[in-house]
Amino acid sequence: MRVTAAATAVLALALAASAYVFVAVLGEALVRGIDDQVYQRGREIVALSDANRLSDPVVSSDNTIVQVLDREGRIVDATPNTDRLVPLLPAATREAAVRTGSPLFLDGRPYALPGPLRVRALSADHGVTVIVARSFAEVESSMVTIGHVLIAGMPLLLALLAAVSWLVVGRTLRPIALLRRGAAEVGATARSRRLPVPEARDEVHALATTLNDMLGRLEEADARQRALVSDAAHELRSPLASIRLQLEVALSHPEGQDWTETAEGVLEDTLRLSRLAEDLLALARLDEGRLGRREPVDLVSMARRTAERYGLDLDLDLAPSVSPVVASPVVAVPVVLGDTLDLRRVLANLVDNALRHAASAVRIGVRAEGSVAELTVTDDGPGIRPEDRERVFDRFTRLDDARSRDDGGAGLGLAIVRTTVEAHGGTVHLEDASPGLRAVVRLPLAR
């Protein structure tokens, strides 16, 4: 209703302004046409008077009124449709009209002439003055008729526009009303519902498609959250059940219980719960898109410290372009922008995973390639089948050989790696190292 009222009001103003301009321009054009006809007729009479060829009476053309006055102001010749005794213009007005050459409006009723007249006075030889006039009644009648047509037609046109606007706007907004009703029906128990998509390929169709895509993403995120909660509860149940069993056995048979061994077992399960809680908190923070600090991180130094911390014989594979020895003004060490603690966790998780499956050696590599820094962790273990190399990045995903309670983790390490790397604008994938497996992390270099 608001759109229809606004459109109708705007059109009413536009039509009123257009009608006003139209009537003004048309009236001026008609007046100018009469003035031209009067002037041309007047010039003809002046030419005939100067040549002494003027007939008596003057022949009337197109109902034009002509009066020819001598030097004393007496009418010496005229058309049959005018008075031969009283001039149409008094002496003073006549002299001013001759001097300015401008046409005048004159009321014809005192001269027994119908309607207003358009009068012009021209000077001829020997002091003769020619007065030419023509009735303005036809123009006035035409303007009145046009005004009546506009007054009667504009409301009809406005009503027609209002009806068309109402139908068009209603048809346009109907899909939005359907979207609103569909959105009202989407709830916690109907997450898989989708909004109706109109057939017309317009903005409403694009809006419905975008909203359905958003519902799909929300449904997928909800499914991931529910799966995470279910998997986390399942993972928490195992160490809690182990702790409970050990304590129940120890309390049931305290006389023959080795409390030191019981405490060690409970501590091991507690540490497992602590690691799982830390991993879940890290995933929750990364899922919210909350990164820590954005600071320059030297990947070479981070890799060297990680190798020293693990106390293993790890090789630091430095390409010549990233040698720590700087021989030119160009900085050769690969530096990325990110959170140091998060990137250390990425490298630590990859090293832990490699050490868990390595046969004899693990190697860390750092190199720069164009505008990307590449961090690799390579082991010589049995590797992973190509069809499983993407699946291991899913949360709580463990292959069969990693399900040991002592050796296997909770299945969150590689998930944290991928989520962290993607939050830093990078990518991570696994590839064959022949023998073994290589984890490749690619991060954009800091400018």
C-alpha cells in the first residue's frame, strides 16, 4: 500500500507539472500562431495601402478584422465585420502599439465582437495606420477543452496506475511473504526445511537461493556440532570409565592393592582427559574464528626449537634460498604472520603424529617458494592409503592402527592442524614420501 501510494503521489505531481507545462506551451504556441497571422495580414494591408490598391470595403480573410485610419484617426476603410466609426484602439493606445510593434489583448464585447481579440497596429505611408485584429475565442475554447480533458483524464490515469502498481507490487512481494512464512516454519525440529524459491529469475529468487544456502551451512554446522558433542562424550567416557574401574577395584580390595600403580594409571587417564579438553577448547576457539596475535613468526627458528625440544635426531631441511646466513639485503628466512603458539601446536601435532608411526627417522623441512612458505614433516613409517589421506583430517577420525589406548590419540590432532592452518590462510595435505608419509603445510609469506 505504501509503495502504491508513493508511486501514485509521485505520478500525480509529475502529471500536474507536465499538464501545467503542456497547457502553457500550447497556449503560447497558439497565441504566437494568431499573432503571426495577424501580422502577415497587417503587412498585406499596409502594402496595398502604400500602393493605393486597397479595396473598399477591405476583403475579409479568415475572419480577420481590419480598420484603416487616416492621419486624423478617421476610419477610411474597413472589413464588413467591424465598426466603421469607432476605432478598435484609442489614439494613445494606438500610437504606443505602433511604436512598440507588440500585439495586444482587447475585449471585443464593447465593439459587438465575440470574445477577446488579439490586436496589432502597423504604420503605413502618408500617416495611415492599419489596425488588424482576430478573435481569440477559438484558442480560448481549445484551451478550455484541453483543461477539461486533463482534469477528467488524470484521475482515471492515476486510478489505473494505482491498480497496476497494486497488482505488480503485490505479485512481486508475494514470494517474499512466502519466504517469511517458510522462515517462520524453520525451527529446531525442522532444520532440514528449505524456503520456497520463486520461478522468476529475479532478486527474490537470488535472495531465496542465498537464504537456502545459509540454511544448508547452518544445518551442516549444527550437524558438525552435534557430531562433535557425541564424539567428545564418547571419548570422555573411556578414560572416565577407566578411572572409575581402577578406583572401584582399589577400594574393593585395599589390602592387596598397589596404590602407586593405581595412582599412575589414574594419572595417565587424567592426563588423557586434560589433553582432550585442551584440544576441544582449541577447536572451539578456532571454530569461532578467534585467532590469537598476528605477529611475525620465523618458521626456521620454530622448527629448530621443536627439534631440540623433542630431543630427537631430526634433520632441518633448509633450502639455499632460506639459509639463516643473510648475504644480501633481501631477508632469506621465511616469515609468516600468525599466532606463534597456534603454529607451534601445528608443528608439534605433526611431529607427534610422525613419531607415532615412524620406523626410524623424522625430518622437518622448511623452504620458501615464491610468496608461500612450505613446512614439511616427513617420516619413514608405513604411510596412509591415498583414499584415507583426507579422512584423517576429520575430527575424532582414527585409522585402525591408531586406535590403541596407549599409542593412539583422540583423533583431534590433524583436525586442529587443518583448522589452524586454514585460519592462517594456508593449506595442509598429506603425500607419499616413499617410504613413509609427508605432511605439507603451505602458508603465505609476510610482506
